[in-house]
Amino acid sequence: MRHVHAAAFVSLDGVMQAPGGPQEDPTGGFELGGWTVNYWDDVIGDVMAGIFGQPYDLLLGRKTYEIFAAHWPYIENDPFADALNNAKKYVATSSREPLQWQNSVAIHDVSTDVSRLKREDGPTLLTQGSSQLLQTLLKHDLVDRIHLLIYPLVLGKGKRLFGAGAIPTALKLMDSKVSPSGVTIVTYERAGMVEPGSFALDHPSADELARRERMQREG
């Protein structure tokens, strides 16, 4: 049995598109690619080394796979690049074209295939980027742990981590820290269902009852 860990760079308003450079993913007219670069520091480096320091197989969407495959095989004398190149890559794609990056395997039915992979023995399934894939994983409750690096900026538009695919779930904070550049780094694990409560009075006022009635009419 193995788990899915999602690691993502996100802005304060939840955008995760093109963190590494302007040409990474300009789709939808996104013009702020590379928004993480000027915040890099040793703490972030140590966090990323810790995430990738454990045994893992990569679980990637097709677009993120293509970004990685056009970059990491061409990096020489770098242990991190070597690890990525040698890792097994499961790639969510509708295409039947062969995957050229070594140790890459296509998956075509994300919920079925990832559920099967989780039942098998093996290392953690680690996502990077892959916003579209994450929507499917979240929709089917397949993410066990989320590593977020939350950057102190607002991007306004772009692909978001928690989009239409997210389902309500409670999370437990496992770790948190803030880097010198102001990036908040948090790790969450699933913690069951959301349990709503209420600060309302046990005996609502007439004004409150009227307000609720208005809300229902306007709903």
C-alpha cells in the first residue's frame, strides 16, 4: 500500500501555473510565469531536498511531464537531475504516442489506475505541478498528503490547485515553517470529513430569523 503526496508551489490566491519561468505555461494568456524564482532561499532548498529525499515514483500530468522531459535529461553532473531521470514516471495522458523520457509509463484512466497503484507495494507517488491531474486526484479523494509552498504574492488569474475538482475534506497540519524570503511552507494530511459548527445564538433574534428568510429568498 502506498500513498499519493502532492507537492505544489502556490500563490496566496491559490494559483500554481508556471512557477518556474515565463515560457513554462503561458496558456490562457498567463503572463507572470517564473513568479517563484526571486524567492528561492536555503530553507526552500532544504524543504525540496527533503521531499525528494525519500523514495518516490513521479505521478505527472502530460504538460508537466513535457516540461520536465525537455529539461532534466539535459542537465549534467547534477544528483537531483540524475534522480529524476532514473525515477519511474507515471504520466496521465489521453495520447497514445510513446513517451520518450526514460522510465515513463502512460496511464489513461487516472482514478482507476492511481487507485490500483496505491494498492500495490512501492514508493510514494509524488506529484509536481500537474494542475489538471490534481483536480482528478482531489475529486476522487486520492491525495493523502499535501506539501504547499505558499508565496507572498497575488497573481489574480491562472490555473489553481483547488479548482472544480476539490471535494470538502478536513486536513491535519503536520509541519509548518516560514522561509527568510517569506514563503510559508506547510504539510497537511487528510483528517476525515469537514465537521461544521455554529456561533449562532441558541435562540435567534427576530432580526436574525428575518435575515435568514431573506437569504433563502435571494439564494
